[in-house]
Amino acid sequence: MADLDPYAAYSRESLVAMLRWQLEAGVTEALSPEPYDRFSAAAAAPSAPAASQELPPAYAPTGDSPLAQARRNKGRSAAAPPPATVEAKPVNLADLYQIKDLDGLRAAVEAFEGSSLKRYATNTVFGDGTAGARIMCIGEAPGAEEDRQGVPFVGPSGKLLDRMLAAIGFARSDAYITNTIYWRPPGNRTPTPEERAQCLPFLMRQIELVGPTAIITFGGPAAQTLLNEKTGITRLRGKWFDFQTRPGLAGGMELPLLPTFHPAFLLRQPAQKREAWQDLRSVRDKLAAAS
């Protein structure tokens, strides 16, 4: 019988060690090989595959446990699905500029159907904070924990961000925190330029409604999106840029923007925290001068 089950030769301790290794490697979710349409009221939960007649009942998959999924997925690719093709629906800027508060903008984002990312996400991750915050922190995209809770920067990188703000005398509640996109990309892949461009009009209006004194962008994609740059974060960080929400148009905001390293990057490369601390001191001095 052992040759019928690829895991039968392993002890329970070995299987637990394999699962623990996957967790430490960053695996956060067990995905079904079949797509699930969470927006369809008629969608039913994927059923367990029928037991093969060649296998005795003791070896037939009986549920969606990680071990059962590993058996079914053996030999299949675990890669994230490619971006789905969705017809881009242009945002009516005139309508967007008529929105006068963050609650109204959140409703507009949640009603937006022009991004394929929404199909895969559990929640819309709009932002955390209130209008009038002096600092606006903008990251790249929601991660797995942010997608589950619907709040940006709540995982390990969020805890580090809280400590970074506290180091210059700011509580998390003193800042407004969001990302360049509002839905988690499948498999935590990097959002494409097209996906960031679809959310950019909403983000620009979000900045105007928050009305911060300064913006900090975390990571290369966030800085590149707002500054329309292709330069990497190691060359952008630590430099102040004059940022405009409506370049060439009336009615927008002009404010200083500083790119720095993403907290998730600092967790992987703690030696770079020295440069990030220099950037934070620069933010503290800029805000002090603006008081």
C-alpha cells in the first residue's frame, strides 16, 4: 500500500516539519486547484474529488486538509494565476472631483469594476486613518493579512511601520496609511503598471481629501507610480520631490514627497534600517519646519 501514497513512508513528525518549513518560507494560504467565483451567488464550495477505485478508502482524499490538497496537487504548478483580462473602464475625473470626503471615495472605489484584481481579492483595502493627518504613508499593495482584514499594513511589515513612525514621535493614528492599489494581487505578485494606473485617479483624489503635509512612499513601485519614474528605490530614497496631484491642471495639491524602503524589505535586509532612519529624520525635520 505504501507505494500508492507518496506520503505513507513519512512519519507524522516529518510531515509536520514539511508544513512548518512551508510556513517559514512564506506560504500563507492553501489554494484549491479549481477557480472559485466568490461574486456569484450560485457558486458552490468546491467539492472533494471522488475517491479513486484503485485506492482503498483509507487513502482516498476526504477533505481540504493541507495533506489532501498536497496529494491532489502533486505534479501541478502552484504559480499564481496570470492577470485576468478586464476591459478598462476609464474613471470620470469630473465625477471623482465632486467627491468631498473619504467615505464617498471609499464607496466609489468599492463600486469600481475596472480592475481585474478585485476578482481575486477578499476585501477592498482602502486606507487607515482620518482626513487631516500630517503624514500620508503609501505602500505598494495589500498582502495576505491586509486582504483578510481589509486594513493596510497590519502584518509584520505594519508592526515595523508603527515602530518607524513612533521613532519620530508619531503614533499610527497620527498618519494616514494606504497603498497604490486597493486589492491584493494573486500570490502577492507585483502589480502591473496597468493595474496601478487604474487605481491612480482614486489615489490622487484620496491624497487631496486627506490633505497631508508630506507623503512618504514605501518601496520602489509606490514611488515610481506617484512620480512617474522608472528609477529604482535605492536611487530615489532619501530625496525630496515636489509632488502634484493634478499636474498641469487647476485645483490640485502640491506637497513634498519622500521615497524610502518598504518595511517588508527592511525585515529581509535589516542592514538598510540605517538609511531608512536617515529618511525618517528628514521627514521629522520637514514637518517641524512646516509647523
